[in-house]
Amino acid sequence: MTSLAPARPAVRHDVGTFVFACMDADTLGGIQRVTHTVAQGLTGRGYDVHVIGLHRATDPFGYVEDPAYRRHVIHRTPQGPVRRIARRLGDRRLRALLERIGPAHLVMTSPGVVSRALHLLPPGLTTIGHYHGSYEHARGTWHLGAIRRNWSRLDQAVFLSPGDAGLFATHALLPNTWSIPNPLPGWPPTTAALEAPRVLGVGRLEGVKRFDRLITAFALASRTVAEPWELHLVGDGDELPRLREHARAERVADRVVFRGRVPASAMAAEYLGGSVLGLSSQHEGFPLVVGEAASYGVPSVAFDLSGGVRSMVLPGRTGTLVPPGDVAEFAAALAALMASAGERRRLGAAARAHAASFRLESVLDGWEALLAHLAR
């Protein structure tokens, strides 16, 4: 957990109120992490901030050590099918809560939240949809249809990069797009030495992260470099047994280290001990792990998945992008960095300099610029 702003500053009512609504606000995940980081940051600037979870988290994760914003849960049951009576009661609680809060900027953090809440909203709310995925991902799911149906009715539709905002404007016919990147939760004073023979993979061990591809790429790359490198996978999840077996099949079981779930307060040591980050996901919107690694001066090899990834990994400047799913090309890019400490340092230094634009204060400036735009 991290403390991101002074605890409970005096609220400046002249700047207004923010309400962030999530399907589940406290599960370990990217949407939740960004929501709590931005919420705490905005309280530090004097806003009255509320975070609403429509459902209770099964395994809550504490993102902020001493939250200065207020938190609410509508349903006491985890996300999933809801009976009709419970749904009606939840709708009433949500509307009553929003009425008590009063005029506010309501940020709905997913298409599901927009679909659920749009017909319940009392007057006085500025409505903002905040999509945490990429256009590439949305078009392969129900998200794009939901965004087409509902998001033109919002005051603003916020995406993670100018590229994604442009694609949604064109293909979802949205007249109200805006882009704000996700913020880094902190800024380290020191950087990695990039000398340890260690590749990092960070994230939940679930199918969408495709750590099996990273293991295969690491195995291929390891055969081309003399030094005995290790792959450290930081995170837990249901894929752990399958990934262990996959590492054995690739004959690198002795060099793939499963670190398990590491608390946020201990992640600095993980990044400082790494030399390259591998992002092998099936899809990503704006992967914070790439920005976090960059803030420690660690360059990344990533699949070219989205505008958010492309905004962070500048090919040949801050890291390497390879075509999505091309494991052989990914392995070659890993091998090149594993073989050259000089190239790691060159890319890592540029990655850290570039990542400064994603520091929390810069992202909060972006949210305030959006408010100024809406006020015109």
C-alpha cells in the first residue's frame, strides 16, 4: 500500500466533487488501482472524492494506506448474477447515495457501470465514462457495442491514449472523446543497476496475461546467451499449476521463479532487482507495469497491443515492440537485451525520462484540464 496524498485535507467546495463508480472497487486489478490512486490524488488537491463499488470484493486489496476519500459499497455480495429484488434495492441505494452526495463529476469506470447506472442518475451530475481497455480489445468483445449505444449520451468519454480516443471517435461515432493516461502510483528516487540476469513478468497469473508465451520466449532467448538468466513472475492466480508445468516442458523450470503475490510496498525491490520487463498479454489498455518498470529505469519488451502500450514503449528508444503473438520475435528482442547491458542502460534511461509524463501530478493536471473543458 502507498500513501499518495496528505490524509484528509480540507475540502475546497469551490473545486467540486468527484465520484468514481466501479463494478468492484477493491479487488486486485488495474481499474481499481488507478481509481484509488487518482481518488487519493484529487483529495490532495482539495476535491471531495467518493469511490463506489457496486459489489463487494471477495478478496479486498488495500491500495492506499490512509484513504482521504470516502468509500461506499452498494451490494454486499460479490460481482455476479443478482436477483431481481436485490437489483432493485441496489438501484435505490445507488440513486439515494448519489442524491446525498449532490452535484458531482461522476466517473463510471467501465461499460458495465455505465449500462447499470445511466438510467438511475439524479440531476446535477456531469457524466464521464472512463474506459480502461484499448480499442483493439473492445472491438472483440461486447464493450464496443455498449460504448456505441451509451457513451455518446455522456458528457465525456475518456480513453487512455490519443490513438485510442481517435479510434473510438471514428468507429464508435463518439463526438465527446478525450484522453488521459493512467498514473504511476509513485516515483522512485533510485533506479535499477540492470546488471542482474533477471527478466521480470508482473501481473495476475491468469490466461489473458499469457505468461506461457513469456516462458517460451524466455526459454528460446536463454539458449542464445551465455549467462544463466532467470525469469521472475510476480503475482498469483489460477494459472500457477499450468505455468509450472509449461516451464518444465520448456526445460527452464529451474530458472523460472514464481514469486507469488507481492505487496505494493515491496515492489520496489522487485523492479530494482530486474533488468528487463516482458509484457506478453493477450490484450492491454495502459499497462501500469510497463510504466512502473520504466520509472526504475528498466526497459520493456512488449507485444504491440494498443495505443496505451505504444504511448509508453517507443520502439528503439524506450524499449522494443513486437507484433502481437509473435513469440519468436519476442524471444529475439529479449535475447538482444539479455546480451547487452549497454543497450539495457540506453533504453532504460530513456524509458525513465519518458515515464515522467505519467507521474501522478501530471495525470491529475489532465483531469483538471478535462473539467476546464467541460466547464466551457
